[in-house]
Amino acid sequence: MWQTIKNLVITTFVAVFVWIFAESETLREQKMPARLTLVTPENARYSFVTAENRKETTVDVWIQTNSSRVENVERRLRAPLEVMAGTVNVPVVPGVGAIDLAQVLRENPDMVELGVSIRRVEPPVLDIVFDELETREIAVRLPAEISTALGSNAVPVISPPTVKLTMPSRDIARLAPQDIVSIAMPTELLDKLPGGKTETLRGLSLRPPFDIADRAKMRIEPSTVDVTLTKPMRGTELTLSQVPVYVRVEPDQLTRWNIQIAPQDQFLTNVRVIGSEELVEQVRNRTLPITALVSLTVSDLERGITAQTIEFPNIPEGLKVESTTKSVRISVTRR
């Protein structure tokens, strides 16, 4: 009795084992999605993209393999498969072409190692483009927000002012005359600079006018630039309702000429004073007076000059005086 039961158990165990082994060795055909990435050798002087100007595409692959290997195949296909340019199935021919995806995947090293058979691929053919690289010289500019923050009077010096931009020819064709390479300079960097002082920022990276599909084939040479700029002084501000205008001439000329500033120009109005709190406070309490000055030479007097530009003398460093009035009217007559 016990021998019969024992033989039955052994027979059942062997049958289950044989069934499991046979099932694992059974060939199965299964549809799986796969991502393909188009790749070129590092120093290749061409771009390799799809006809839709993409570096990646997704296809459906019907594979046949042992049941035991399906999980490994699924795991591998979660990452893109590389389609390398310059191989037997992907010859480099400039212009538009097409490649047989089933043939390409059958010779893919990963698929060969996994021991799978590629039955078919949808779509069966991938339209591709091989595009030669071209180089153009293009201007370098600060970002618009930085230029705005610096103001229209700022004249930053960019070194070098132009760079060489290399891209696939059909991307080069997209360049417009006004396109530029932009300096990657965040506003936070400008905020950290002291106002009123000239600074040189070195090794700033660059951004292309637009992105392209085959980014690995885009180069900017040199890849960095230096920028010398003066950040406008920002601080406490005070507006003076009136600032007197004085005339300066050689002492020996005072007895020879009658010099009169036009009545409406004898005081400047709404003069802005910008600087540190300490300096602005000195202006406010008049321990640091602000005056406007018109300087006249002997030649100016003899010519009977009728207008002259103004200046603000004795302004300490760190203080800025601004006026919308740049000159005043003058009457000069001999005594």
C-alpha cells in the first residue's frame, strides 16, 4: 500500500517537473513596444534623425522566444535600443532614406544576446535623414532681461562678440538674420554685483538661438565668453525740487562781460539724487549741497554763446545726480 502511494507521488512529481520544463522551453510569439534611439559616432560630421526630425521613435515588435526568456526581454525593452549609423543595415547616405527595422533589430547585439527571433516590426520601415553639418558666425548678446536691468545707457563689452555655431544644414537654414547666441546669465548674478562699479564676468556659458533634435551635433565655439559691464547704481533716491545753476568763468573776465542765465533756467527742477542712505541723507540735510555749474571759456564769451551744457561738480563717489535738463540758455554781452 505504502509503496503504491510512494510510486504515485514520485510519478506525479516527475510529470509536473517535465511539464514545467517543457513549458519553459515552449516558443512563444509576443507583441512588445520598443523605443529606438538613433545614434552616430562621436566625431561624425553628420546628423542622423528621423524624417520627422526626431532622435527617438517607438515601434511594435513581434518576438519569438522561450517562455523563460520573455521576462528578460520585457525588462530590456524598458530602455531604448540603439540604432547605430554607419552599420551594414544603416549605411550613411546623405539625404532622405529608409531602413528595414526588422533587419536592424535582428542584428541588434542585445536582441542577439537574449536569443530572440524578430518576426516582424510595425512600422516595418523607418524614414531617416542624414544631414551634413554646417558652421555659421553669429553674434553674442546678453539676455533681454539683463539688458533691461542694465538700462539703455549701459554698453557691456562681450569678448568675443561673435562665435561659430555648427548645426545640421537644415537647422542652419532656419537661422534668421536677427538670431543670436544668448549668454546664460541669470538675473541673480547681476543682483550680486555692486552698483556703479565695472566688473568683468568670465567664462559665461552660451545658449543657441533654438533647440534642435540632434543636440549632440550642435557646437558653439568658443563655448564661453567674458562680459565687462557696469551695473547701475541702485540705492536711496531723493528728488530735489530746485537746484541753483551758477556760472564759472576766468576771474579776469568778470569785469569785461555781462553774463545772464535765462530766468526760467536759473534753477533746475526735479533733480534725482541716487546713492547710499548716508550720502543721500547728507544731501537731504544740506551738509552736502548739490549745485549745477555752467563753465564758459574766453572763446565761448567772445562768440556770444547762447546755451551751454550743465555739470554737477564735487559729487562724491557712490552718489549719482540726474537731471532731464542738459543745458541752459545764456545771454553774453560786453560791458
